[in-house]
Amino acid sequence: MRCVLGLFEGVVTGAADGYARMMEKPACTLLHLGPGFANGLANLHNASRAHVPMVNLIGQHPNYHLRHNTPLTSDIEAIARPYSKWLRTASSAQQVGRDSIEAIVASRNASGQIATLIVPADVAWSEGGVVAEWSSSPKSALPSTSVIERSADMLRSGLRTAILLSGRALYGQGLAAAGRIAASTGAKLFAPYPLVRLERGAGSVPVERMQYVLEQAIEQLKEFRQLILVAAESPVAYFAYPGKDSVMTSPECEIHALATSEEDSVGALDAIEAALSIRRARPTGERRNRPSLPNGQITLPGLAATVGALLPENAIVVDESMTSGRGMMAATKGSPPHDWLGNTGGSIGIALPLAVGAAVACPERSVLCLTADGSAMYTLQALWTMAREGLKVTTVVFANRDYAVLKREFSYLGVGDAGRRALDMFEIGRPDLDWVNLSKGMGVPGTRVTTLEGFAKALQEGFESGGPSLIEVLL
Amino acid sequence: MRCVLGLFEGVVTGAADGYARMMEKPACTLLHLGPGFANGLANLHNASRAHVPMVNLIGQHPNYHLRHNTPLTSDIEAIARPYSKWLRTASSAQQVGRDSIEAIVASRNASGQIATLIVPADVAWSEGGVVAEWSSSPKSALPSTSVIERSADMLRSGLRTAILLSGRALYGQGLAAAGRIAASTGAKLFAPYPLVRLERGAGSVPVERMQYVLEQAIEQLKEFRQLILVAAESPVAYFAYPGKDSVMTSPECEIHALATSEEDSVGALDAIEAALSIRRARPTGERRNRPSLPNGQITLPGLAATVGALLPENAIVVDESMTSGRGMMAATKGSPPHDWLGNTGGSIGIALPLAVGAAVACPERSVLCLTADGSAMYTLQALWTMAREGLKVTTVVFANRDYAVLKREFSYLGVGDAGRRALDMFEIGRPDLDWVNLSKGMGVPGTRVTTLEGFAKALQEGFESGGPSLIEVLL
């Protein structure tokens, strides 16, 4: 077993998520009592929305100690329940082997879910442990024939149809099938804004990501009269706004779920292909087309073009760049093939941990971690793990010194201008964070760039270094 | 209202705890949805054990948005329940003023507790808010006469008696009364290892803190045949050990609770004094006696003596120095009067946030924050808040580059030596954290010291600077 230390539990749960997204199998977190587990909850929220397999192992006091109500006593089951689809407290050394297998099996149920096993100290230190027999997870079920038929009918109807893919339908065999279906029927493929993992780049099946901003997403979907969901939720806005509906589809759009996130979405897509019984068209892959390297003053389009120009083949991009990175996907769609991982649950502070997990899972691939400064501050301890493990992660911090998304969200509420005190809660300068020092403090070489040439140079060096590095981009 | 921004919610809840410990009234945290609240849980665990008043205000989606199960949807009540003694979701703009008053009142019940008010966005943005009338919190009740009489009888019995004080019995009027009782009856005063707030230093009532290590604590208590608890729990070990009892008192010791943490402990002590109807003796305060300034190589006793020699009058010491700081209290007991705040719940990562809250509460006092490196990494974002608010906090990081307490706890289990993989989970060097860079990165000037003279100079400069500073002590 490879043990990877994080200096804060949010790093650990986020890294387990990143590992699972790339490996389709669970990592195990080892957390300490109720508060230690609580520190990992925010990224468990994100992981639960990513439908990844994960096993949490939580140490607990023995029962005979718990009754004294010592300082670290807490009701761990109560803390764990909201995000654990499977939850158990081990009762004996004899049983804990069996419990562990069941936790792993449970975590691999459906597309994946969070399983939490609480292990009292006396269960851990007692003799009599038994290595349990492995049992395999039940394969997730196909949707019913009528659901598949209905989807096929919709695709044959001639009405403008969108297919919103998530989970395993966004890479590998699943995306390939979806690509052929789209090419054969004229349907358009979308990915949700909260992106688990998308295979993209030159030659890949074209998939359009939903926009974050409600009005822009409504615009994306307005031409469609039918929407088929594949392991995806119906598209809605992150937040509610006074007097606005949260739904992104037009009222005339019929929404049909081909497969839930718990069903076999890849098998469902194969079944549709068979049901359509049309000649399989090969999709036209994205055209290889890198932007040329820009130079001069830092601009968001310039940064995106630089990434598009330099992204290495087979890279993994972890994206929590928030308001600063909204042009990144457009600029990289013709770059060499790569995977794109996003924030699935909206709880910020996932990028650095997710990059740790992806890099542990895929040591031969370059990981590019795009993060906003406000988000990165949540779990900056992840940099230390990158340094200790020598992970190939190039982290780019977009330092706009704002919770810019909060300012935007505030403006959407239509309650007027924020006063000075409210703005002070949105602005994270005064003092400015110095990411080069923060990074060095954790053992990761860092550099600050103030021009696009500087950014390109630092990015290239980061990719070539074979280890972790950090680039602070002053915006 | 003064708004203080933290860049991670654990900073915010820990700061609210520190504020409440010094002010005896609640600070209000403003947290964002379920995951934002979850990030604050570990320090809420500590706060719940400190019995401080605190109000959490948590933003939630409107109900009509929640039903879409958007990415940030979670069951906030389920996440909040384990640590909220009062919990409500506001239902309308008309009622939310009333809800807020009730939350504040509830938080001030008894000695103090955590009250959580969840406010859906539409409640916040709707018209019709009503400023509710203030209502005062019910005063916490005195223990029954028979309980007070029994305590008085015990104190009159001539048996060796210890009094374990916590909460408001450890400072001000409560400690003064306890001091007179002890001086009159020969009882000895103790404070628990998990220390909320202790008034101490030259002239103060002598109180001995319970030791962390089980055997040492048993030794402290073994002579006592009676133990009276005042707002304190019966003393037990943090952790359980194979074949050992967790209890620190001897089997012959009678334990009697004069007042629970929910009762009026100060009033109870006054009542005992009256019941004893003996001539009030004035306690002999701790003798003014500073250690002389040591020099040369860094040693733990040398560091403690330096703190003892230089601690300013009326300082607030926040102590999460773990294994490195166990000599600190002995070395400072004759220093000028000061308050000592500890970690009450055993969830590490409270020191820096607690120091923020104490400094906001008492801007005229010097705050000395003693922290281990492993602990400080949990919530290092607090340094930024110290810089932004210009708080008078001198932070000392004891960099032993180990979770030393875990190594010790592991050795107590008697399961043999830890293997290399286990040790890798206990040792936080490779790479070494550079606290000077981390501190600078957050806008707090930092320095590294390698001699006792250097430590003394940096400490003196920190106290005199009138703002935040950080000293990394290489151990």
C-alpha cells in the first residue's frame, strides 16, 4: 500500500477524489476521530457530486473510553452520515477484515460512492484479525429497455436534440459511443459545468461544456427541443436569483434520463447504438489547432492561448480557475489530447488536492492545476504533499486578489452596490498574498509572472521539470 | 458591526471561540452553505468543549432552488446538528429578526453554547424584515442547596481534597472565590489539561494544571480522597490504552460535581464560601519570579525560561505548543499577570484562529501564540487575518518537524516499533516547512531563530512591534 501524507484532511479527501477519477477505483483516506473527519467534509461534498468511489477509514475511541466523554469524543456516525452512502462502525477484530471488504465493495457500487468505516482503537489493537475473502462489486445495471427505446425514438425524431453526458460517458468507450451516436443522428453533446472528467483535445469527440452563467447556459440550450441525460443531472443554475427560474432548459424542451449516475451509462449508450440500427458514423474529432504563443501584457485570453499553445500531450488539467479561466477550454480544444477535471460540488478548495490525487494515479502524465487564489488558500497544504511525493504538477494561481465570483453573484441579486464592509469580505488583497513565498514555504519552487512571455517560459519549465512547481499570475 | 475576514472557515470558528473566551459574549460567524460550514466544524468541536457562546449564520439556497439538487445542495441541518445546541432554519423575512435574537439568547444560555441559524437566500433578499426586540438570556441556575452543602461538608471533612475548576471558575470573581476557599480549607486547586481560560501569573491564585500524560496525572491526584468538580468534567485520559483504565483519579477518591458547565459556577463558589462560614482567608498569590534570560543552544527549558522572562504584563497566551511546550506554564507562573488559553477539544489547528479572536476582543493586550508546526499547518490562513487586521499577535512555531504526539501515543500502545511507512505518516519534514516564507506569504513578518538569544530578541521585537509577527524555532 502506498501511503501519502497530507497536512490537512481536506487535502486527503480531495486527493482521494482525484485518484478515483483517473483510476475508477477507490483510494482510502485515513482520518482521525470526528474532527479529523470533519476537516475532510467539504471535499467529500465535491466527491459525492463526482460519484467517485472512496473509502474513509476513521479512528475512534473504544466504547469503554467514549463513555467518559473525553475531549475528542464525538458522534462520528452523525458527522459522517450526510456524505457516506455506506457507513459502519467496526465491532471486533474478527469482523473488521470483512467490514473493510464490504466498504470497498460498497464504494464501487454503481459509478462510485463514499463508504465510511469507523474503527475503534480496541478493534485495531486486538488480536484475532481475519483476512477476509475478496468479493467483487455488483456491476451497475442497465436502464430498462423502454427507457432505452424512448431515447432512441427521441434521437430518430428529427427534433433538435442535446445529450448531456457525465460520469463515465465523458471519456473512453462511453464518449466514443456518444460521439458515434451524435455523428449519426445530429444530436449535440454537452458536458455539465460541474465536470468530473472530460477527455478532449485534438482528435477527441467534440463536447461543449455548459456555461456557468445562467443566461449564457439558457442561450446554449434554447434551440433544443429534447435533452437526453446520461449519468447527468438536469442542468440548473448554481445559485437562485430573485424572480428568476433556476432551470437552464426552455419550457418546451422534453428532458429524458437515459441513465442515472448509478446506472451503467456506457452500456446504455451501446444499447442506444444497437437500437438505432443505423450505419455507425465516425464522429469528426476536434481539429488539431494550437493557438500561437501570444506575448506582452497579461490578459485572460492571452493566458488561455498560452496554455493552449503549450499543453503537453496526455496532460491532466485540473480546473478551478473560476472567473479567471473561462476562456481556457476554448483555447485548448485543439491542443493534444488531454483530460479535464473540474469542481463538481461547488465547494472551493479542491484543485490542489485533486491534482495531488491525479498525479499519484498517473505518475507519467503532466498535471496542470489551474486555480484561483481564493480557492487555493483553502487547501494550500497540498503543495507540501506535491513536494514530498515529487509529483509532476504545475500549479498556476490566478491572483486577482478577489472572491470575484462572489462580487458577480452579488451583482446578480440586484440589491444595489455592495458597501465598503461587504466589499471587504470579497477582496482578499490588503495584504496581498505572496504565492511565491507560500509555495517555497511548502518546498515547491515558485515564480511570479507579469508578462505573457514570462508565463510561457514558466509554464514550459514547469512541464519540463518533472516535479512540482507554482506560477503566480498577477492579474 | 466589525466584520473580520478569514480565508478558511476553520479560522473563523476558532476566532469566534477566542473572542468569546475573552468577552463572555458571542461572536457571529458568517459561513456559506453546507461545505463552508463543514470547514468550520473542527474548531466548533473545540468550541463546544470550551462551552463558549457562538452564533453561526449559514447561507442556504431557497427551497424552490434546493429541489433541483444543484451542486451546492446539502442537508445543512444534518451537518450542523452534532455541534449546534440550538439550530433553526429561518422561514421568512418577517421572522428572521426574531430568529436572530433567539439564536443570540440561546448562545448565551448557561455558560455558553453554539447556536446555528440557517438563512435561505430568499429570506435574506425579501422585503419585510422586522427588527426584533432584544430579550436577555436566562441566568444560569445555581446548583441545589444539597449539592452545595455536600461540597461544604467535603471541604470541612479534613480529607485531602482537590477542586477541579473550569469555565468561569478559572478567572475573575470565580477564581478569587475558589482561591479563598482553598486558602481557608487546605483544598488544592486544579485546572483541566483542556484549558478554556486561566488567569495566572504573579499575584494570582495558584492553580495547577492537570498533566496530559495519564501516569503523570494519576501521580498528581493520587493523594486526594475527594475531588470537587466546578464546571469541569471528571479527569480522564485523552486516549485509551490497551489494558489501562482511562480514569485519572484513584479508586478511593470520591468525586462530587458542585456545578456542571451549564450551572452558575461562580455563584456556586460564593455559596460554598457562605456555607463554610469560616473566616475568609486571603490566598497567597503566586510569587513574582521571572526566570533569568538564558542563552546558547535551543532547548525546551531554555525556550520556556525565555518566555517566562519576557512575557508582558496582561498578555494573553494561546497555547497549542503540544510536546514542545510542556515546560511553559511552570516557567511563566511568576511572570506578570496574564491569561492562558488552551485547546479544549483536542482537535489541532486552533491556536492561530484563537489568537485572532482574542486579539480582536482585546486590542490593547499582547497575544502570544505558542503553536506546534503540525498544528499550525491546519489553519495557517489565520496569519493573513492577523496581517489584515494589524493584530498584536506574536506567533511562535515550534518546528520539530514531527507529529511528535502521535509518535508518543503510538509508543504507549505497546505494539512495537513503527515501521518506515508508519513513521512517514508521523514525520512532517522532507521537505521541511519554511515558516518564515509561509508567514511572509501571508503578510506577517517572520524570522527563524537558532539560539536562545535569537529567540529572546525576536520575542521582544514581536511584543514591541504592536502588530503581528512570527518566530520559527528550529528544534
